Amino acid sequence: MTKRNEAGAALIVSLVMLLLMTMIGIFAMRTSIMEEKMAANQIDRDIAFEAAEIALREAELQILSWSDFPLATDDGSYNGVWTRDSMDPVTNNATPWWIETDEAWWKNNNNSMVANKPSEAIDAPRYVIEEVYKDRGDLESEPNEGTKKFYRVTARGIGASAQARVLLQSTVVLRF
């Protein structure tokens, strides 16, 4: 071949190869950045989950330390125990109260109890104790079996950023 027949074909091929390599590099960087964001968000969620678990355990220990049933009230004013669903901001729908409540509701000290804050979290986790059911037994139960009360604990944890929030619930049954 002569120089005249090539007419810059090597330049065009090398530019196309350079363009392909650049695109592959950009896509690899985007993937890497996305994976870093996903890992950071997962760590943030894990911190929020840990905070909610701490609040849940503190509430359960509080319940198990009671020597008698506390009085459940509509405002949680006695020992922080609420009557079932009394804190629901909108009572004429089927949405649970813990879905409807916002950040301001949880931060109001009259509404929820504060648990120990993990060092990585930006805010202390909080919890609410509700008396959800009372069972005095039936005719077939033992005469000295006593009353059973069921308590629902709802705990809310915040992660290293305010965007990571976790709600956990457990049910504790006491018999006296």
C-alpha cells in the first residue's frame, strides 16, 4: 500500500479506540461511585437499626423491671405507658400511628422516652410503650394464674444522617 491509500485510517481507528476506552472508564467510575454510595447508605441504615435496637432493649428491660402493672394513660404521663393507639394523630383512618407520626412528634419529650445514644448516631433513639391487650384469664385457666398484659414497644432510631430512620416493634407479655 502506498501512503496515499491509507489517508489517515490509523488516526480514525486510534480515535475510535480512545473514545471506547474513555467510555469504558467513565462507566467504571460511575459504577464505583454508585457502589460507594450504596455502601455508605447501608452503613448509615445499620447505625439507625442499632440505635432502634438499643431503644427496644431499654424499653423491654424497663417493662420487665416493673413489680406491678403501671397505669396506661392517653397521654403516656404515668411511667410512659400509653393506652393502645391513643397517640394516633389521625383517628379516622386505618394507618397505624407509627406511620403517621413525624419527626416533631418523636422529638416531643412528652410523647416518647429517650434511650442511650450510640456514638455514631446523630440523635438519641426513642421509644413508646403501649398497653395493647389485657387478659384476665378464662374459666379454664388456673385460679391463681393472674392477669396478663400485652405491651407493644415501638422504637425509632436515627443513623449517622437524618435520612436513615428505622422503626422496630416488639411485644412483651407480663403476668402478675
